[in-house]
Amino acid sequence: MTESCFLSRTRAGYDAIATAYAEHAEGEMEKKFWDRAVLTAFAESVGDRGPVADIGCGPGRIAGFLAARGTRVHGVDLSPAMVAVARERFPDIDFEVGSMTALDIADGTRAGVVAWYSLIHIPPHERGGVLAEFRRVLRPEGKLLLAFQTGTDILHLDEGYGQAISLDFHRLSIGELAGALEADGFTIDLRVERRAEDGERAPQGYLMLTRSS
């Protein structure tokens, strides 16, 4: 089966910048109050009810943050280079190569799913299928946490950290995304949109939701 072009481009882009990206993100969490607050709330809401999948985990920093708060978490990323970096930095956490378009996770086995600035690489015509995958792997009453840039435009980058890449970053309407997830049987626990700060190019959105039974 032929792979979608956007997956190939995204994998190649993040393979090219994996080490530099991880170094740039080092210590970033200490500067981001809202990120820490939302992730901590998610960790406490999941508690010890079961494993959490960090989808699009990159170099593992979100999984590491959650693990430090007692969450049983594992990571999945499209980029083998990113997974290699994550395994090196967080050897006590399991990381695997995989695509959010077809997760190698059994139905209803996860107490939580996190997609932290990873859904933004999915084009609109593929987004519904990815959200359905998140719902599929969640248990009833499982928690879904999404973080993303808000808006309606697409940022395209041909260069990153001195490397030639081809990455699209899709801004998401928090209202439209929340509505789509409610229609798919989720209940909204938290909906926050904050202003851009510290050099960010767009406002940021956070959604935490519970899957219905």
C-alpha cells in the first residue's frame, strides 16, 4: 500500500532535525506555565487507571514530564530518528515507531491519549480518521488531550535548524475541533485558548476531553 505523501514528508523532515529539535526543546517546559498546568491536570485526571499513549511523541519530553508525575506512558512517533532520541533520553519509557493514522494499539486499552502539537501535521481530509483512531484506542471514560496552534491557515517550512525540510503546520479552530469531537462522543473537560507569547507565531489551544462509554 502506497504511503500518503504528507506522511513521507513529515517523517523525513523530523528525521532530519531530530537531534537539533531535541536540543532546542531542552528546558522549554520550565518556561511554559500553561503547558505544565494542563499536562499536570491531565496526569492527575488519569491517575493510576491505566496506560497513556503519547502520539507524535517527538524526543520524548512530554512522556518524560508525565512519567515524572506517576503516569504509565509510552510514546509513538512517525520519525525513527525522533524515537531513537527519545529512547536515549528516557530509557525507562517505551517508544515505538508508528503512525497516528493507523495505530498499532488494541481497541479500548488506553486510559489516556495525548497528541501534543502532533495533530497539526495532519491535513483536514485525514483528520477525522485520526480522531477516530484516538477514540478507538481509548477506554470508556478515557481522557484525550490535544495541544495545537489555533487559526485557519497553514504554515509551511522548507528549512529548519539548518536542514532542508518540507513540513506543513495546520492551524486548528478550537471551536470546530471541539464540535467534531463532541459529535463523536467526547465530553469537553477543558477548553483553553491563550495568546501567543515568547516568540510564538499563533495563539495556542488546549482541549481535554473524556470518551463516552
